[in-house]
Amino acid sequence: MEKEKSTVDCYKCDKDTALNNEQKISRQEECQHCFASLHCCKMCGFYDMSSYNECREPSANRILDKEKPNFCDYFKLQGKSGNGPQSKDIFSAADSLFKD
């Protein structure tokens, strides 16, 4: 079984940020590769495109631009892993259905 990666990748450039999951970061934190904001909805563990306001935290304020820095008190750094299952995970689950 593959060990889970402890650092998160940037939502925009998909490169390693050298930050750890759920690490506290400032609102001004940026990706060192593409300078995208890292304290934004798309980097949060609660971000979910299929949820109301695209957030699984029901008490969070609505944020319109999911790529801009925000002051959300519920922010938990998660990176792309917070956006739902990755395609490789979906294909692995599908393959396991058809194995003997």
C-alpha cells in the first residue's frame, strides 16, 4: 500500500508547496512556483464543488471567488485532496469491481 503524501500541492500549478495538511498559514501565503494564493477555498479541506456554496462547513460565510485569499475561520489547508476523489482513485475503485 502506498504511503499517503503529507505535503500538499498547489491547486493551480499542481506543484508541491512544501506545506503540510492542516498546517496554519497566513492569509498572504502564496505558492512559491506560480504565486497563487494558498489561503483560499480551493486549498481548503471543506471545499467541495457539489456542496451548497461549494463548502461542506455549514457555518462558513459565503465566498464568491474561490481562488482569492479570505478570512474564513474554518480554513484547513488540504490542497487538491480536498476537492473530492482523484481520478486514479476512481479508476482503482472501478477496477476492483471487476476483479475476481
